[in-house]
Amino acid sequence: MSEHLSQKNSSSSKKWTKFVEEVYDPIQVGSIDGTDTEPHDRGISRAIKSTYRPNKRVVGEARHTIFIGRLHDKTNEEKLKHKFRKCGKIRRCRVVRDIVTGASKCYAFIEFESRSEAREAINTMNKSIIHDCQILVDYECERTLKGWKPRRLGGGFGGKKESGQLRFGGRARPFQRPLESCAFCMSRKKMAMTAENDVSQTGVNYRYQNGSIRHLATESDMLKVHTNGHTKNGLNGHAKHNGTNGYHNSFHDQRQSQIYETKESFEEVPLITACLTYFGFYVLMFIGYVNKLFVRPNLQTENHRDGYVPLYNVFERFYMAYVYRRIRDCWNRPIISVPGAFITLKDRITKDYGWTFDKKTYDE
């Protein structure tokens, strides 16, 4: 379908392409190199289970039609014809719009007289600027790719990095070359196999990491666990297999791993510190209730809320007005400088117990 970039591997003459060719496979386009065999997100599973039929009312030659995406909402058919007429003779041009509001959906289709003109438009106009927007130009996929699934069903070639559901194999995000096909990876595999053979022959354990072989321990040392400066064999006579607490030799599963047991510790709060903290909080609450009896701040109240759940309960209103207001300046310090060894803060000085602030800057 799109232009292909092929290269012969050292082990096989199979051609590798960075674009999806004739069949759309949701599992394949969900992989960065097109080598996955199982779905890794719910969108791919939804695309596999869904059924999609191309719109039969679409007219024109599919292989002469191009897709234009990421358009500005003000871009119309006249603007597209003016930009793409240098690539060839245009038969049809249509900006897809909302059926109710008539607003542009920011993508369009253009049909040319020949396939070579459509290919020329893709090569020259992709990533060009129209109305301050970088557009995407590719072949039409709905009628040319067998098994096509749009993005709303979990397929397509789109996706955002924030969602983690990226799709590959299209113009915007082509496949990356699989690591298995490069000669460097083949040499790393050969080194790993050599290390495994050395373990089986000499009884010495090696760890293969980042293209190098590193000596770990002998067979007798692999059963030792270090705890609190002492060395003992295993944990209650058994070796522990936890990847977070020690090593696991992936090249020789029959042997035990070297374990470093770690214990996380925290500083214990002294009893006097805890008691003073709670005592200070209760004093602050008591002063708040006393202040509530004599001072009524001018706060907004909820009116005409009959039949609705109140926005704040009684305690929340009291806590925000009489307790939190007094102590919030202890940590709510706006930073007005770049990060560094010294930062500039806005010191908020209050004369009415936290209702208003007079600001000045200082270095801390």
C-alpha cells in the first residue's frame, strides 16, 4: 500500500517493511516493530472482536484516493484543491463534516486521476503546513486494507502517548526495525549461549548483561543469603526466587539464584513528638470553635439548595474557615524562580489570620 523499505537479514532473505501492506492486523499494528502475537491493551482486544464493513456509498477509485488528516477546522475544499492541484488532476475532494452541526472533523479525502499522482501527493505533501497545521497525508485504508478497523473500534494508525495505546505501521508512526534482525543482537545471543555452556561445564555462574559477561558466583555461593552481616544457606533451608530481592540467572534455571535480602526501615517517631503534635492539633481545633462563637466571617452560603446534597458538610466548612486557614501558610509557598540550589519564594504575610496576604520576595 505505501512505499516499502526492505533489507535482507543475515539469516533469511525475507523483506522487512515499515508500513502495513495488504492486511490490517490489530495485534501487529499495536506493536512498535510488528512482532507481537498477543494483544497488550483493551483497544486491540476490542478491535479483534469488532466487525467493520466499509461504506458502500463511497464512490471513486480507492487506490487513487488519499487521506488527509490533522487539518484545521477552517480548512475547506477550495483550500485543499489549491494546495494539491500541483500534484495532479483532482477528480473529487471532500472534507468530512458532522452530520448535525456541519462542523469539520479535521480530515478529508482527495481522488486523483491516476495512482502515480496520488503517490506524488503523499510524497510531497505529507507533513506540509496548511492554516498553521502540519497535515498527515496517506493512502485511503478503508477500502484498500483487508480487515481494516477504524480508531473508534480500537484500530487505526493513531493514538496518543498519554493513553499508551499507540498504533504503528502508518505514515505518522511507521514500524521500527526488529532487534532480532540486526547483526549486533545475533552476536549478543551467541555470547549468551557461550556463557551458558561455561556454566554447565565449569560450574561457575556468569551473568550476561548489556553485551558483556560478568562473573557472579560459584555454585556453592549461589545458595548463600546475606542477612545482617551473617551468611547462611537459604531461607529456612530453601532458596528464595524473588526478582525484586536478588538475582535470577535466566540462562540456567536449574541452579539457585544469588539473593540479597533487604529490609526497609523507617525512623520511629518519639512518643513525646507524637503527643505534642496531637496536643497542638487539638488546641488549634479548640481555638477554632471558640473563634466561631465570637467571629462570624463573611462567607458565601448555599441558597436555594432544597432537595440537593449540600456542597460542604458542617465540619468541612468549620475546618476550612477556622483551622486550615490559620496553618495553610506553613506549606502553601508559591515558587517564583527556576529550580536550583537557591529558590525564590513569595512570602505571604497576613494581618487578619490568613484571610488576606501582603506578598514580598526573599531568598531561602
